Amino acid sequence: MTESVSLIAAERADVIVRDLRESDLTLADAILRSAFDKFTCVTSLFGDKDYVHTRWLADPGAAFAAEQDGQLAGTNFVTRWGTVGFFGPLSVRPELWDRGVASRLMQATVALFDRWGTAHAGLFTFAHSPKHLGLYQKFGFWPRFLTPVMTKAPIAPRRSPQPIRYTALPPAERARAVDACRELTATAYEGLDLEREIRAVESQGLGEVLLLDDSSGLAGMAVCHLGAGTEAGGQGCYVKFGLARPGPGAGARFETLLDACESLAVDNGADHIELGVNAARHEAYAAVMARGYRAGLVGVSMHRANDEGYSRPGTWLVDDWR
Ligand SMILES: CC(C)(COP(=O)(O)OP(=O)(O)OC[C@H]1O[C@@H](n2cnc3c(N)ncnc32)[C@H](O)[C@@H]1OP(=O)(O)O)[C@@H](O)C(=O)NCCC(=O)NCCS
């Protein structure tokens, strides 16, 4: 623990950080919504999207609650994708802002990354907010490239790709598919592993995982949420993670993957498809823009130790770490 972090701990002794419990989730959801609405000045920013229940269920041991005077004051959700970790949404009851509650949650979060041995850790935040940048910088996270979150109306592609739909596979083949995804994601970053996201889609019925094969094996994969009660929201399809195999032909594989995602959106009656891409992945970002996606929210990724991780040119990957 660094000296400055010990100081924060001493000053904020009235705030207790503990694991978030299932019995906290309703209140945690209400606090999250009120905090984000207040900061963005938007009423019902998240609408019928869900982060609290879905993320807690995906990994109940990786969510923190801050308590002050026995009351839930704020929460943070931490996600482990193998050697990669990120956190959020982080939120604090608006009447308790600027009293160190988030800083206490951040101490626990950084300690968890250390326990996990996370090689690449980061977050997505509001690029325009000095408070947010200052808060995370205190804990060793530095702003890097912008991550625009983009949407478009889905259009069924003329030549519709025929991806394998993970949820249609028999159980034995699902295990093999997860292994193949792990091999593919490791090409973007050593040890990057989306198994938790795939299992969350499967166990919670959040949407679909698309798998594109070609003669060399798995050419691309995408984890998609669909509809209300997921991160997509009603009438939405959200590509939470998508990756095409790198190397010659990667651009074409990426286009086929995005075609498959649009097909999925159309098949499920979605009126918009949403995804985020870090602008450091220049080719992927340019390709998404060329397909007619337009940015709504523009955030910034902050990386621990200012490490580039897998956000670099030549990585045909979409995700946004919200
Ligand atoms: C962002 C949020 C979680 C912060 O919670 P909080 O409990 O108010 O944060 P803390 O009091 O622990 O820390 C804020 C830090 O930002 C720093 N800060 C504030 N304004 C700053 C500025 N202009 N420049 C640099 N640092 C600044 C403060 O100095 C403080 O650090 P310190 O206590 O060491 O001085 C809370 O405001 C919130 O819930 N917002 C709405 C939801 C949201 O935006 N979540 C985060 C999305 S990534």
C-alpha cells in the first residue's frame, strides 16, 4: 500500500468496505441510477438496462459495497477477463459525494487486482471530468485514448454470414467453444479470457455469443447482450466484446463479424446496435465509423501504469469497459 493510500484509509475510517450482498442489490441499483442521473443531468440514463444484478450474478465475489453509518453508500463492480481486469460502474450516493467514499472503494478494487495478479487493469470514464480523472490517477490509472460508444440502426447484410450461435450448441461443444475463444482472445493480449462473459450470457440468458469459423479455425467471436434487463436495454443489441483473428485478412473477418452482429440484432427485433471501440485500435475504429456508426457517449480509457494493453493498432477488437 502506498503512503497516500494509507493516509486516505486513516482519514476515512468511518467508511467500511465489504463484499456486496444479494440483499443489497435493489438499493445498489437505485443508488447507481441516481448517481449517474445526477452527474449526467439525464433522467433515467440507464432506462431498462441492468448492470447491478447481471454483474453481481456473473461474479458475486467481485463487487464491493461501501457502508457509512450502517447504510449502503456506494458500490463498485470489478470484472476479471483472465489477466485483464476493469471496474465499474462505480457509484456513490449523491449526498455523500466528495467525502472519500469512492476512494475507499478504489482501495479495495486495486487490492483485488493485486490479489488476482491482473496484468492489465483499467476503466472507462467521463473524458471531460477533472474529478473522475483525478480520482483514478490517485490510484495509478492514467488517461489514454478516447473510447466512443457508437450506435446505428441494424441492417440485415446482403450476404448474411452463418455464425455458430453458442446457445444452440450441446454442452460438450460449448466447453470446446470456450477453449477456442480463449485461444483467440490470447492473440490480442496474453491471458485475455472472456469465459466469465460467455457463461453470464449462458446462465442469465443475456443474449448470444457468436462464433465465426473459417478454414483456419475460429475467425471471430462476439458476446452480445439483447434487450431489457441486460446491458443492451429494450430494443437494443449491445456488442459487449468482439474480436476478429489478427493477421492477413483481419479486416474482412472483422467486417463479417460485424455483419453477423447486425444480423443477430435484426433477427431479435432490435432497433439499434451499440458498441464501443478504443480509438487506439485505429483500423477497427475506422472500420466501425465507415459502417455508419455514430458516437453518442465519448469516454476515455484509463489504464493502470499507463500500459497500452490490447488497445493498439492491428487489434480488431471492440469493447468499451463500461
Ligand atoms: C465519481 C464518484 C464515484 C466519486 O465519488 P466520491 O465519493 O465523491 O469521490 P471521493 O470523494 O472518494 O474522491 C474524489 C476525488 O476526486 C478529487 N477531485 C475532485 N475534483 C478534482 C479536480 N478538479 N481535479 C483533480 N481531482 C479532483 C478529489 O480531490 C478527491 O480526492 P481526495 O479526496 O484525495 O481529495 C461519484 O461522484 C459518483 O457516483 N458519480 C456519478 C457516477 C459516476 O460518475 N461514476 C464513475 C463513472 S467512471
